[in-house]
Amino acid sequence: STSSMLQATVKASGNFNASADAEVLHKAMKGLGTDEDAIVQLLTARSNAQRQEIKATYKTLFGKDLVSDLKGELGGKFETLIVGLMTAPIAYDVTSLRNAIKGAGTDEKVLVEILASRTAHQVKAISAAYRQEYDDDLEEDVSGDTSGHFKRLLVILLQCDENNYLWSAEHLRKVFDAYMKLSGYEMEESIQRETSGGLRDLLLAVVKCARSVPTYFAETLYYAMKGAGTDDNTLIRVMVSRCEVDMLDIRSEFRRLFACSLYSMIKGDTGGDLRKALLVLCGGEDA
């Protein structure tokens, strides 16, 4: 929707020429060494839809797959980010979920983040795309890899088209208010006290997203960087998936909640080409 586009830091280019862009990328990867700066500058100045056009044009012009070429030239977490930018949003979520389920041990964090924060419409599209891509049922795969109440709640979120109003943010906020009046506790306080593990994380994520998705992501980014070591995968996943959605809102929530800006925290916590790319996706400093 147009209103959410206003909160994006990465937008479509006005005078877009897919052939010219494909040429620039080809040149950036030709010969000795790779021009990482040129790649970052170009891809972050185009929308995801435009990047898909560049991918198709690159194939036509050079007979090669752009993503494979990028993977051949780049490495590490920087490559992960660039490949993320080259992936259509639904496909990006599908791949993230698949890796979370099929990797060594289940990455519950990814299941929680995606299923709690995406709209009912998006979750439906993700399930359909997952089936098309892997010929597997996402609900079955999630069920087979999780257990208990955590599993049950994930499955409910995956069936959100069946209980759409029940899971609408508006309805949930009314439930939280009623709960507060009845119990004298915020819903979050009770969840912290009464639950643990994956279930607690998932319930908290659902409640936070019902209250404010940008606040949820501001906190997710903060805790990905806070303390010793950075959770680069979460950092990349959130920055890539929100830069064309609500990054400006996330930035202002981050500034409000924490004693620093998102920009300054990324700058202090990352390095090299990865840092350059993340700062462009962040889009600016909120001093």
C-alpha cells in the first residue's frame, strides 16, 4: 500500500533501465576483483520488483543467472545480504522458513519472527509458495519439527485465513485491554511469568506485533546486536525484509526505546561491505 511505502528507505528508481543496470552489474563482476561498492549502490537504489527485472534482463543479455554470478563473486554475510535483496519478498520468507526447518536443529527464532509479524494475506501466500517450491506442506513441516503448545500456536498462525478476525491486531488489542482490566496485568507480564521457551517467545511476538510491528522489529534488531557477538542472520533478515516496508517507523521506534539510533548501532556492530550495505538499507542517522 502507498501509505506503507512512505515508510520505506529503499524505493523504486524513477528512470529505471534494466539493461543499463544489468551491464553495470556485469562490469562490476568482470575481470580481476569485484566492485562491491557498485553492486551495493545499484541494488539498494532499486525496488525489489526492479531487481527481478534486472535478473531477467541479465539472463537475456549474458545467458547467465545473476544470482549465481553474484554468489560466485561475493562471500560471507555480505553475499547473504545481496542474495536476500535479489529474492522476491514471499520467496525470501519461504527460503528463510525452509532453512529454519531443514537446517541442523530447528531455528525457532525464524519461525516465530515470520509467522508472528506477517499479515494473514502474506502467510497464505507464503504457504502456497512453499508448496509450489518444495512440493511439501509448510504446516506439516512445521508440525513435524516442533512440539507442544508452541507447535499448536504456530499451526494456528498458519491457518490464519480460517480465523482471520480472531487474529486481527485490532481484535487482539481489545483482548489485551480486557485482560488488563480483569487481571490488573499487561498481557506481556503474564506471558513472561506463566510460560517459557519457544511458546513464550511466540506469544510475546504475537502480542508485540498486534500492538506495533515496527516496535517488534526495533526490539528484534536491538537484541540481535546487543551484548557479545552479533546475530548477523537476524540483522540481515530484518533489514532486507523491512527496508521497503516500514524501516523509517522501525528507526523512530528504535530511537524512542533505546539510547542510540539504529544507524549508530549497526555502524558500531558490523564491518566491511556488510556494514556499508546495512547502513544504506537503514537509510540514515537519527541523531
